Amino acid sequence: MNEAFFSSLPRFDEETVRPDIRKMRMILGQDLEEALSVFDAPPESAAPEEVTEEDAILEAAPAPEPEPEPAGADLAEIETLVASLSDTICDIESKAEAQTTEMIRAMAGRLFPQLAERFLADEIARHLPSMVPPSVRAVEIHASPALCERLEEIVRANPALSNRCIFVPADSLGPTDACVSWKTGGLTFDFDGLLKACLARIGSSQATMDE
């Protein structure tokens, strides 16, 4: 390497004269001031965009408001839907009531004979002491053979009736019918008639609701 280059550098072991800046530039082969001026130069500002007259008018003009939709059409549509919904509800209620009535009638028609067969004799024996006057000595009970047998079994266990009742089997009577008579009066137990009356009452209630 060229010794002249090292000889021009400052020495640390002896006092030397500070080299000239221009001489240092020539030695290093570059201009430090020009390199540093790149960082000191202010950034170039962007040129402002030109605003035309049309752009200024568009910016100053207020934004157009959306046109309101006519409310009359919406209200008419809502009224139509409400009326349709009301008719649908009435139709559903009417069908539900009719189905409920039919279910009750079917259940009653099926259960009444079973209830009569099981409980009619007990009901007749329970009410006879209060219906037959105490002064009556003889009471005739006419019923179907099966009901008559069941009644006799229950009445015999009642001291107030056991010595006064005479049982007469009657094939002409239905399985849920019983006739009780004495010289001065009598009464009839008609379970089929009770069923018909109940079903008729249900039907009349349904007709009233429909009206």
C-alpha cells in the first residue's frame, strides 16, 4: 500500500498539525459535505391538486335526502294482513271447538255404558232410602236381569231396604234402566236418557258458541 497515504494521517504519538479539510477530501476521494447535504435537504412537498369549478360546486352542494316511501301502501297491506290473520284465528278456534265437542261426545258414548254397568246399581241403592217414603212397606224394583241381580246384592246389605224391596227381572228394560214403584208413587232411573240429555246439552252449547 502507498506509504504516502499513511504518512498524511494524524499521529497519536506526537503532536501534529490538524490536516486541512480539503486535503482530507482529496485523500478520501469523496465529498463529505455533498453526502451530508442529502440528509439536510428538506423533503419536496407535493404539488397541490387543482380544484375545478365543478368539483367545488359538488362539494358545496348538500347531499340529496332519500325520498320517503309512501305510507299508504304499507298501512293498507298491514290492514289486509291483520284481517286475514283474524279470519284465520276464528277459523282455527271454530275447528278446535268442533273437534273438542266430537271428542267429548265420543268419549261419553263409550264411557257411559261402562260407568252404568259398574256404578249404576250402587247409585240406585244409595238414593233409594231418601227417595222412598218411610211409610212405604213394599217397594218393587224392575230392572234387567244383570242389573237386578247386582241391585239385590247391594240392597240386601242395607237394613233400611232389605225387608221392603222386591226385585222383578225385566228383559224389556235396557241394561242401564231401572223402575222403582210403590202404591203411592215411583221413580225411574234412565241412564241412557241421562247420556242423551248430556250430549244434547253439549250440542246446544256448541251451537250457542257458533252463533
